[in-house]
Amino acid sequence: MRRQVIISGLVLSLLAGCASVKESRFNPLNWFGKSEPVAVDANGQQVVTLKSLAPRKGYPVFVDTRPLAPTISDVQVVQSASGAIVTATAALPSTGYFDAELVPVATERADTLVLDFRLRTPEGAAPAGTAAQRRITAARSLSFDEIAGVRTIIVQGADGARQVRR
């Protein structure tokens, strides 16, 4: 009997030391939150309004600051299981260029896909290197939806462009 009284006293003192029972999840009256109004349309159906995941100040505008590749030397299009792969090679004045990417550009013609060959320039002086070392290749995978109706693919560089036709 004495042991039960001591254990009961310890348990009650532990519970009293924690949060009050009125605010805890052990209290069945706290299992559901307070009532809130619900919007209903003219047919009596509940209107669900979801909170936006967009940032409060909006999305930042991304501006690609990479320059165009100087000279495009080759463009190839190879069929793949998911559509096509466009591969472009640029001839560079020196080594050290990096972060090459084929970036799509909006056009007025639906049968033409225009891609900019953009890359980052070396930050310091870079050695000239051999002709093979001064080439960089970038590729872009295109789905069947992206190439549907496209007859011409143009890859643009700073000094000109190259195109591939179907």
C-alpha cells in the first residue's frame, strides 16, 4: 500500500510538472480544433481555397548572364527513345570555358526551334591550348512533345548560327 502511494505521488508530480492537462493531447476535448467558416457555392458544394506556395514577394526574375559561344562549329540531332538529343560543338579562342548549355529561345515560327549556346568564360588568363582543347560540347534532350511539328533546329552563337533540318 505504501509503495502504491509513493508511486502515485511521483506520477502525479511528474504530470503536474509537465504541461497542464487542459492543453495536452491526452485530453479528448482537444483532439479537434475550433470550428471555422467554410465557403459554399450556389449549389451547396464546398469551395476549397488552397494557400499559394509562391513567395510573398513573388519569384525572382532569372537573367542568364552567360555570353553566347563565339563560333558554333557543329550541330547534330540524334533520335532517342524519348525524342531527340541536340548536340552542338563550339570553337573557342582559349581553354577554360565552362558551364555550357543549350538554352531555348522563343520564336514566332512554330516549325523552328532556336537554341542559344551559352557558356561561362574563364575568369583569368587561360592558356591557348590545342584545337581539340579549345572545343566545348553541349547537349539538350528534347521530348516528342517539344519536337512535334519542328522542321528546323537552329543553334546560335555570337558570330553566327548553324541549323539542322528534317
